Amino acid sequence: MKIIKQGKELNTKIERKFCCGICGCEYIAEQGEYYIKTDEHGCIYFCSECPNCKSVMFVDANLSR
């Protein structure tokens, strides 16, 4: 694969804060406890499983800086 233009590197080595919309649990996910996902429009999200109710939470990567 050949890169035409280098994109921004996402830092997955820092903690991310999540708030569960189902049970209201607020938690900090460390590296390895969340992953990066993109949707069909190219939007980037950080995803993590709520430690309380096990629902999957999504945080917009652009809003979490």
C-alpha cells in the first residue's frame, strides 16, 4: 500500500473517559480497554464495554480531545 498523504496519528496510549448512556456509569478506560472504530462516513470513535452493564459505549474521537 502506498500512502499519498499521511493522516493524523491517533494516540491510543492515553486514558479515555466514557459515560454509559444505559446505566449512567462513568469510567476511565486505559489502553487495551478500548478500541478505535470508524463508521460508513469515516467518523472515528473510541469504543469500550461498560464495566457495569456491559453495553458498548462510543465516544466521538473528535470530541474527546
